[in-house]
Amino acid sequence: MAAVLEVEGVTGGYGRIPVLHGVSLQLDAGERIGLFGPNGHGKTTLLRTISGLLRPWQGDIRFEGQSIASRRPNRIVDLGIVHVMQGSTMFRDMSVAENLRLGAYSARARPDAAANLERVLQIFPRLRERSAQHARTLSGGERQMLAIGVGLMAAPRLLMLDEPTLGLAPRLKDELAEAVGAIAATGIPLLLVEQDVQFLLDLTSRLLMIEHGAVIAEFTAEAALDQAHIAEMYFGKRAN
Amino acid sequence: MDILSSVLLSGVVLGSLYALMATGLALVWTTLGIFNFAHGIFIALGAYVAWQFGTEEGFGLGATIGIVAAVSLLAALGCLIERTLVRPFLGHRNLVLAVVITTLAALIFLENSALLVWGPRFKQLPPLVDGTLAIGGLDIAAHEVLIVLLSPALLLALWAFLRLTYMGAALRAVSQNQDAALMVGIPVPVLFALAFGISAALAAIAGVLLGSIRFITPAMGNEPLVKALIVAIFGGLGSISGTIGGAYVIGMLEAVCVYFIGLYWTPAALFLCMILVLLVRPQGLFGRVD
């Protein structure tokens, strides 16, 4: 299978503070990858570097074979890489409908805006009810739905979700997992960052563990991965 | 009664001019989160360019071409200043301070350039419309009527652009969440330049209007700029409609103060008002608490 996204030995960070120390990963067409690991070890930084908000210091990032390492964020969105940021309220003083309309800003997404809007409202019926409300008046779960909805309006060819269930109640979490599952079923390649490993196991085929700014372990969902093993990876072996 | 009406009229004229200037300041403030100190020189340059192109002492091409030249050249200058003096510092930790310095430098540079080019002699634009209109038993200069009508019309057009067009929505999106705007593919730097361009164009129009009721000097924009700053803070920085409301309140207040306590104490009274309002409503008169 052809690689959709190739990240090759990328280092980077904020200002002069390095966060990523040589990350490499490859995502194939139709594949869904989950990223997990302790907080502050570079998962979000990696997504921000792929989407062009940060420039990689070294290494290369390729999308469908062409390098995107030095492109502007809006050019990267034009190619179809869409990053739904962690806990984003989107455009707080605009209505839900207006937020969604802006999601289709890129020239590639605009012709299909009407069809995509219908699809988004099918996946998240609650956004239809809240259509006229300002984004800032939404609950945490609804904000998350809006952020993902706006991402889908950009007609993604690779969707990156950063902790979509952060801080949500279990019932909402299930609702969101179902929605992300529905999105995954359409065949859009996914790069999913999440703390909840069970959530990742349900939705992705491959899990990468990121620690100290590098991929340190890889699991496949089939390889009977149990929670105890991951707890061990996180916290080390229990000292008796 | 007559005196009261002329004080009110003068307040509305001032308010209209402040609204044009302060809205430009507020637009740049909301979109980029910076304060543009060079805004005052845009007013003076707008008047000079209109004079240069329009009047007989200049190229003598007529008032219309003068105004078109002023608006388009100033819009271009606004974009240029954004590109050269603001954009290099975007994302920098000390962005606000750096831009204070660069735009102050631009102000001084452009002010002295204007002095070199056009000389120290005071100039004046002819009124855009001659004569007086009798409204409600009051003789009002037609030019003042034009100011009072044109300014709200332009601001209404700006409102319509921001509310009803896709690009306007993108501009508001950038001001509300820059990262999210980048992530839906909005070319944020282009919209920064657009905000600067619109802001400078509005200042140019204010300059053209002001240039026929006061003398054109390189420093003519500084005093209105201070007033516009009071307006922007008073009305609630970041809210365009609050800024417009604040402009008329300040304009009216200034007219009343000038009449009752005199020109000399008026700025002090205005600043006192601003401080009092901020003590009670730190978010500004029409601002919203987040």
C-alpha cells in the first residue's frame, strides 16, 4: 500500500526548546494510527509540526510522496491534512453554522461544502439543534463535536484528532467514539492522539507509544494487547 | 437653543471622524492584537495625497481622483507597513513591544518625510461640497453634513463586509482564534495585511474629510489619534460596534466640554471620563466580559 504520510527523523519544538527528538512514522492509505504516551512528551507537538504550525528543525514530512516540511499551514490544509486541535473552542463569537461554513474555506473543500455539511450534521445531530448558537455557549462535548465537524468540512484526506475525548463524561465519550468510528468507516486515514488506550484500541489498527519526543514502541491491535502491559510501559515494572 | 444645536452638531461631526479613525485602530487591534502607532500619519498622508492629486497646486486632477488616489495609496501603504514592520515579529514573544517600537519609528519617519516632500507651509483641501444647508432652522455647512452621512455609511459597509461576506467572516475568524483559522486553511498573514489595508484606507478618508475643516500638517493626525485611542479603550477594545458607539459619545462629550469648560481643559476632561468609565467598567463602555 502506498504511504499517505511519512514522517522521517523529525526533530522540532517551540522556540529553542526541543520536544521532538527524531520521530519517524508511516501511515498507509486507509490506515488508522493511534498515538499515546505520557503528557508533555510530544504528541501534540508532532501534530502541530505535521500541520505546519511548527516547522521541523530536521527530518522530512511527506504527504502522498511530496515534502510538506516547509509549507505554510493553509497550503497543507489545501492538500487535505486537517488537524483538529485539542480543546479548541473554534470561533467563539460565531454561530455553529458559521463555524462549519468556515471549515470549508480551502478551495478544495468549497465545492462539496453542502454535501459535507449534511454529512457532519448526520454524524453530530446535536450541531443541527445548536446551529444558531454561538460557539462559546456550547458545552465541552458539543465544542468537541463542533471542532471535529469543522475539520470534516475541510474535506480531509488525512484527519488528525488531538485528544477528542479530553475531559468528557463517559457517556459523551462513547457518543464521540461512535462518531469517530463512523468517520473512520468512510475510509479517511486517521491519526488519533488519545490518553484512553481502550478508545484507541476500538478505533485504530496500530498504536504508537511516544515518549521523550520519539516513537518508542509499536503495537498492533491484533497482538492481544492488554491494559496491564501498557500500564507497565507507562509506570515501569512493579518493584517488589 | 441655537447654541445647543450647534454644539450637538459639532459633536456629531467629531464623533463621525473619530469613528472612522477608531474603527481602523480597533480592526487592527482585534485581528492582530497589536496597536498601530503609525495610524495617525495615515490620516495626514491621506490628506496630503488627496491634496497632491486633487488640487490645482498639485496635479490638478480633481477631487474624485484625489480621493481615489488617497484611499488606494494609503491602503497599499498599510499593507506595506504590515508586511515590513509587523509580520517579521509575529509569533515573537515580545510582539506587542516590538510593534510599538516599529510603528512609532514608522510614524516619525513618515511624518518627517511628509515635511520634506510637502514643506512646512499649511495646506488645505477645498470642501468636497460647497454651500450650506438649512436644516431645522440651522445653517449647516454642506461639508459637515457630508461627514455626518458618509462616515456611518462607510462603517455600515465595513459591517456588511465583516458580517455578510466569506472573506469578512474569515477576518473575524482570525481575530477570534488564530490557530483554528490556520487549521481551516485561512491564509492568516494575507488577512493581517487586509486588516491593515482597510484600517489605513479608513484613516485616509478621515484625513480627506479633516483636511478641509482643519489645516493639513504632518502632525495633523496625532491629536485625533489620541482621541481615537480614548474612543477605542472607552468603547471597549476589540468590539467594533462598541468602538463606533464610543466615538459618538466621545465626540459629543468633547463638543460639550469645549463649549462649557474651554479647549484647554477638554483633553483632561476626556481622559478623566475614560478613567472613570474604566474604573466602573474595565471592559469598556460597550465591551463584554469574557
